[in-house]
Amino acid sequence: MRYLSKVFVVTIGLLAIGALSSSARADDSLVGKFKLSHPAKWNNTVLPAGDYTLFRTAANRNMLFVRGAKQTLYVTIASKLDCRTCQSGSLNLVLQGDNRFVTSLNLPGFHVDFKVRQSPADTREELGKIPAPSEQLAVQVDPN
């Protein structure tokens, strides 16, 4: 009899854990999708080329989750990101030599800038040059 009650308790516990984890996952709201043709540095993380999805969670609206097959990135964003001029989705990058750095993200009604960290030598060198070339990737925005 004790064995059956222990199995019952463990089963109920596992079901509760499964239900909680799936409800937390249901709170994730898909923001959009994009594809990197080349590796790119976003903050201090290098994202390999591939397909990515952007998520925000109801629990933490100041966190943006970037998920790919080989890399996941958590980006802290400001709480006020309203943008009246942002009508389409784009991930904006600057090119420095063979390297790509994410500088900003635009979504309908939403904009956030990211700092590109450079070494002091690179910063001095860039001051005397014309602006670095940039690249803009389309972000397919979730219609919901």
C-alpha cells in the first residue's frame, strides 16, 4: 500500500511540473523571426549563421530572448520602447571588415538600440574614416 501512495505522489508531482512548465512556455510571445547569413556579434555573444526567433515573456517584458539552433541570447531592453515611425521589422547591423555587429532592432511600434563595443584602437581608427557600411535584415513579425 505504501508503494502505491509513493507512486501516486510522484506521478502527481511530475504532472504538476509538466503543467507548470508548459504554461510558462505558453506565456512566451513570439515577436518575430530572422535569418543570419553570416555570424554576427550581438552585445558580447557571437551568433552563428542560421535561423533565429525572438521571444518576450509575460513574466519579464524587459527581456528579449533570441533563440537559434546553436545559440540562445538573452538581451535586457528598456521598458519603454515605443516607436511611432517603426512600421516594419528589421535587424540592423554594422560591418567592420569581415565582422558584423548588431546595432538596433526595429519592429512595428518598437525600437531598441544596442551598443557596439570596440577596442580603443578601433574607435580611433573609425573616427577618421567614412561611416561603416551597414546591413539590414528583415524580421518576419508575428501577426499576433
